[in-house]
Amino acid sequence: MHILIPEAILPVSLARLREKHTVDYDPNLVKNHAELLKRATNADAIIVRRLTQVRGDLLNTMEHCKAVGRLGVGLDNIDVAECEARGIKVIPAPGANARSVAEYVIATAMMLVRTAYVSTEEVIEGLWPKERLNLGGEILGRTIGVVGYGAIGKLTADLARGLGMNVLVYDPAIGSKETAGCLPVSLAELLAKSDVVTLHVPLTPATKDLINVDSIASMKDGAIVINAARGGIIDEMALLAALRCGKLGGAAIDAFDNEPLGVCPQYRGIKNLILTPHIAGVTVESEERVNHVVVEAVLKALHP
């Protein structure tokens, strides 16, 4: 059978696929839509990352497709309903990058609470902002609010509890029963009581701009916001305004409305802001897990 891979995949995973099938691999093919359509006509399976849009004309071209492998968790770029209607199995890697995201959240929370890690440029320039940075704190005893209690949210909560944090959780799916030492609460209560708010929900009409002018106003003064989920969950301009005026104590953003950002001068000059290029879930270890899970599942789908 024929497998099309228009984005990057690990060499060991590519070799595994080539043991069983013919593979058309071109990590830059996603950038050439016309060529992608041409080479997709005889694909029995396609394995993608985040950029390839598996919908519309691409799906119509892949008349023989049996499986869509997603090297990651989010399915924003895949028309899942249409795939299911056509009998195409959609194969993500749920949970495979949970540890990487959870560690990102805890690491950035510790950096922002401590404040010491934003002084590099000042020290290089001969300044010594010790008095200002003496105001940094510890996360022991602080409250973290986890919005979304799926695989990543649960692991983030576990790591936070291990460091002595109190954990509040908002997720309508878990009801009101205390779960693994975490206290389920309403979103309003979580925002009002949390020193750190971390987001682990998909982007839907209900979660669009979940963190906005009003929700930020309801937070504790000096609270920290971390988004390692999806762009669009935070009103970024409202967040920047809250950082500049001192309402929020810090923020880490890994997912944005528009990616890549390009040159964005509005983000400059905010010392308590950490920006990363949508890599919270990407580590050497998580890439190995994600690739293994998806490749083996695709092979199984082609040979049930």
C-alpha cells in the first residue's frame, strides 16, 4: 500500500513504515498544495502534523484513503466528521506528549513566580536589579487552577501537587467530586482563587477568548496565566494590557491565534512574559512516543 507523508517524521518511524509499504515522504510537500493534491491521489494513508489541512479538496483527492495519522494530539486541521463519514480512521497520539506539556507548565510557572529569570539582559548590560527581583516567590503553598482535566491537565495537576501546590480544577465533564487530591470548582471560583491559571482545553466556540477582559478582571492581582493549549483561547491584546498595567504577574504563551507570529512589536518590553513557538509538547522523548504510537496504529489500520 501507499503512504503519503507531507511533513516531518522521525527516521526510525519512516524506516518502520518502509518495511511494510511504499512511502512518499517529503517534509516540505505541505508548502506546495497543488503538488500535494497530485501526489495524494493514490494514497492509502496519510501521516501529518499540524500544517496539512486534511479536508476539502485533499480529502476528495484521496479516494483510497483508509487512515489519517496525526503526529500530535490536536485535530484542528482534520475534518474528523467527514473522515468518519468516509470510513477513514483518524489516528492521533493522545497522551503521548502530556509529560512534555505538563513539565513546560510547571517550569514556566516556577520561572514567573520566582521572577529572577528575567534579568539576563540587565545583568549583561552592567545593571544589578537585585532589589526588584528579591520580590520573587516560591510555588509551595500557592494555588494552581487547571482548566481542562484531560490527560495533560491531570498530569500537570499531579506535578503541581508533588511540589506542594493546591490544585483547583474546572472541567464540566468531571462533576463536583474531588479527584486525586484536586478540588473541582466553577470557572469563576477557579479564576478568583488561583495564583496560576493553566489552560488545557481545545479551541471551540465555548472556549474562544475564554480568558478575556472580564475574566482577567476577576482574577487575583498578580496571577499568572499559561496557555500551552491552542491559540484563540486567550484574548492576547487583553492579556498584554493586563501585564503592562500590573494586573497580572506574568504569562507564558505557547499557542497563538496566528502562527507563526511574524514581527510583533506589541509584545516587546514586557519582562514577565514568556513566548515560545508552539513547542510545549515537543521534546526528544515525546516525539519518539508520538511517532511510535501513530505509526503502529496506522500500520494496524492498513492491516486489521
